Amino acid sequence: MKGLYHIAAMLLAVCTLILPKAHANSLPSFSHLAPADTVYYVEGSLSELETAMGYQSTDLLIQIHKLGLSVEGKTERQQEPLLSFAYDIGVKLANYLHESYAQQSSYAWHNDRYALYLDGVFPVLHLSTAKAQAIHTAILSDARQNSLAIRTETWDENKIWYLALNAKPDQDLGLLELTMVLAGNQLTLSVTSNKMPLVRKMKVLGLVPDAKSLLDEEAILSPLASTRLQQGATGFVNIVQLGRMLVANPTTTAGIDLNLYFPALAKDLAFKQNKRACTEELDALLHMAPFLVASSNVRKVAHGVELESDLFIDIQSPILAEHLYSLNGPLRLNNTATPMLLDMSVAFNFTDMAWKLLQLKNYFESYGGSCPKIRTLFDAIVDEVKFAEIALGASFVEGINGFNFGVSELAINAQQPQSSHIEAYASVATINLNIIKNAAQLMPQEYGLSIPASGTSQKVHLPQLPAHLSLVMQANDTELTARIGRDAKVLAQPMQYQKQPGIWALDIDLAAVKSLYSQIPMDNMDCHDLQRGSYMLDRLADHYSFVFAAQEKGLYFSNSLRLAKPMNSFSMPLAEGKYQFQYSADDCTWNTFDVINISSQKPYNVELGQIVDHCSEVSAVIDFSLHQGVIEIFSNGNYRASCETEKEDFEYGFDCIIESYDGTELICTDPEDDALYRLVKMDLQAIANHQRALEEQNNSTQ
């Protein structure tokens, strides 16, 4: 059971780091292999996948590795071959792509592609690249090093490799195998079970044409072309098929897989197959679910890398889509007039929202299906979400409720934060007091209100209040003013979206946030937390923007993230020379406990997020890498570190995760005790001072 999740996680970690953009009207080149009812599909360029790996894959794979060590019911030693193999393959594939790409022009991999999707319940990864043979060889080499059983067979002149992922067949899953086929420049990998017939395995590998593929399914591909995203999109999640898979629906590829090959899993799912009414009702409900379409793009820029991503939720229900459009209108992206450290705008049409909430509430309460599980689910939703209260409150507000907040500068001193320029605008839009009666007509039973019968009349005496009220608050420097008037037009200046309700926009200058963070007084925070936070911010982007809006056919999210670090800072050699090896004391001062000599004869590359290996076979050596290079310890004459014999009072054994490296200073943290270590390159003066201190120490001992 767990093995399938581990390998699927490994494939996802390597391949879903980025969802690259494609041309708007181009069909995915692997779509003829994916089944029409696939739950998940993503395709992109290996060059963009490699760029994303340079930032994300190592950290992600480390977490998968750590998570896998605590597999339920099995010891770390029993799981180690599988986990070590999955981890090594992920890291080596990421590093291989990274190094190969770095040696070529940015266009060299433009035509190399990857695709990841689910064929039923089995993950499939296709790689189309001139490096396919080398990647295939590396996977087999790692499998042998981790003592995984390997077998082969032939299918129509294609050689198939099977790498056993569990030593003994699992009671539910059988013997799980990483299955590979290499054909020219195309390498296909999947996870299969020995319970599957050979023809099903070959179908998963793309060697048996499917009766109906994703390429033939216009209903699946049409959202990709109709979302009006900037450059189209190449990835999606089909929630309808996901729901069907989770209930083992026998009419889907995933449901057939579960029932045939993993019956114990199918039996444990919430909706039993013998309850036809539940299955039919679930299908009907799922068709109202959204269709998620995602795209991303990675670009190298002058001072780093910029990532852009778009997510579109396509609403399958025409009625719901129509309501969304009437509520929110078309999309208009946020354009901040002046550079802000933070700028946020939001607006909603509460009058329309009240009606939509009431309609949804009435639908839930009137649902009369025969499936008790769905009935229970709806009852729980109605109990938890107070539709009546929300709708009543919203119905008092007519028109637009908007809010805009911006901060351009902040100064922090030891006493308290002080603002030099803050702009904030808010409005409760217009309140129509006549809506009170309408609200009473909508929901009399919830609040015990009685409406006169037809033909009768009743006077309601209200105080002489204006029919419409608006409130605007403005904060400038340290002043806060509020105005109440009959007209909400004063909101039009600061509020960019007063005619585009339903849009949320957030724009953050992360470089300014970093500057603010560095000014926080240490008295208010543990110094080690402050240091770690500073290193984390160093690795973050320097700009982030986010837009959420509703379009004619659904909901739209857009992100833009510009990473602060240039590409070469994620893999660069430590220059030859002497480095101070320091640790951070409780008072956050750095104390040197040894000097390290970096030898040019043993090349070493720093990889952010890499786990530092503790203990080496060679005495007085710290191995800072999983696979390559060592850092030699320059002994100061007083002691030598030894991980082998542990004869000395002091030894260097510790685990460390590299946090940052800027060419002269390397920072790493110990995950066990949160200790901070760093390597700082010594200049000539520092080396001379160190040598003088050693001589004085030797003279004093003689």
C-alpha cells in the first residue's frame, strides 16, 4: 500500500514542480496515450522542469525521504532500500537534468518534453529527450546499488524492465514494480503490480493503443482552449473523475483497476458498489464540480528567476457559471498605480451574493436523494454554514462593498513600528433600508418574522434616515478620518475595482519585507529564529503578486513570483582556501571551533537544501555531500576528529541542511537540535591572525 504512494510521490515530486505553458491552440503531444477519463494530466518542457528542479526538487525529495522512514508497521531498515532508491533516483534525475541543461544553451532542450498522468490508478511518466538512454542507465545502476530485484521481458520487440519495490508481495497490492520501457529517445516509467495481466501493463506503458484517448475527448480538452489564459495551459485536474476514482466506480478505468487488482481498497471506500443509487447520485453531483486547469512558466531574468502560474476553475454547471458572471463580471488584472510594499484590493456585490447563498441553501435543504451518505453530507454542510445569517446580513447591503489597503514604507525602531506612509480605504457601500422587508420575505421562518397576507396592509414606522449610507475610512500617516454620506462615489478614486466586484488582488514587495525583518529588535524574538528567518527570506522571491477573480466560465487565479537568487547560486563550487567553521552560541554570536581547508583537488558543489552527511570513512574529514566531494579538516594541533573510533573527546558528527550560500559564506542548520553552523571564507589577514594565535598557543604549552 505504502510503496505505491512512495513511488507516486517520487514521480510527482520530480514532475509536478512546474506546469509549463504551451501555445494556446496546441494539443498535448502525449494526449493520444492518456485515457479519456484520466484524473490528472500535465505536460511541459524539460528545460522548464529543470529550472524548477534547481529550486524545489531537493527540498521536496528530502521531505518525502523523511516521511517515508516512518511508514506504518515497518522499520526504517526494512524500508531503506526502497526509500533510498526513490530518493536517489529523484535527486540524480534532478541533478542530471540541471547539469546537462547548464552545459547547453537555453534552447537546447526546447523540444524535449515530459508528461505525467494517471492511467486508471497507475502513475505514468513519459520523457522524450536525447538523454533518455543515460537516464535509463542511471535508474538501473541505482536499483542494483540498492539491491532491488530486476527482471525483464519482451513485448513486440520492446524490452520491458521491472524493478521490484517491495521484497515480499503485499497482501492488498501484491508485488509493486517500477516498470520501464525505452524506445529511442522516449523513456516511459510507471508503477505496476504483479496482479495485473501483461496486456494491462503494456497499455499503461503506452504500448497498446487505447480505445478512447484523451486526444479524442473534446469535453476534456475544451476547457484548455476556452479559459482565455494568457498562453493556454497544459495541465488539469478532473474533479469528476477524481470523485469517481475515490468511490471505485466500475464504469471508469480507475474504478476497474481498483475492483480487479485492489479489491480490499475498493471495499474500504465510502460508497459501496452494490448501492447503485449512491453511485448515480454521486455522478450527478460531480458533474456540478469544477474542472481545474493550471499553467506555469519559468523565465530567467537579470537577477534571478521569475515564475508565473495560472489556475482556472472551469464550472461545469451552466447555471452556476451564469451566476458567477453576473456576480463578478469579467476579469481585469490589478495594476498598482504606485509601488507599494503591500497593496490589496477586494470588492463584492453583496446584493447578488445574498440571493446566490439563499439559492444554494434552498438546494441543500430540498435535496431529496435516496443515498443516505450524500444526505448526511448535505445536512452537515447546512449545519456548519449559516446561510441564513450570511444572506440576511448581505441583503442589507446594496451594491458594492470594497476595501483597499496599501503600505509603501514602514520604519521599525526598538520601541514600536512607526508608519511613514499608509493608505487604507474601506467602504460599506450603500445600505438600502427598504431591503429589510425583502429580507423578511425571504427568510421569515429563520427569524420568526410574520408577513401580512395578501390584501392587508401594515405601516412600519422608521426613523427619518437617509435611504442610502456609505462609509469611507482613510488613513494617512497617523491620521484616521471617516466620512458618512449619501453617495458611495467617493470610493471610486482609491478603489480600483469598484465596478469589478469579486476580484482579489495582492501585491507584495518581498525585498522590502526582508528589509523590515532585519530591523526587528532581537529582544522580541529568539535570536536563532531571527537568523533562520533571515536565511529563509534570502531564499524567497523578491516580488509576489496574486489575483483572484471570477470570469464568465469560472474562477481564475494568477500568481507571479520572482525569485531573488540567481541560478548559479544554487550550484557553485567552494573556492579553494581556508574557511572558519563556526557555530552560533546562545547569544547569537559566532564562535570558531576549527579552520577548514578546501582542497582544489577534491571539487565540491554546494546544493541548497542538500542533507549534509555526518561522519566519513576518513579520519578528520567532514563529508558535506551525499554523492560527491569532501571538505578536509585543517587540524589546529590540539585534537583530530574521528567518526570511526570515537577515541577523542570531540568529534564532528552531526547532520546539517544547507540553508544559504553566497560564494563566501555557507549556512547550515542541524535538524536535531536547531543548531546553526556556517563556513566563512578567511581573507589573508584572518589567516595570519589565526596562524599567530596557533603559534602563541603552542608556545604557551611548551
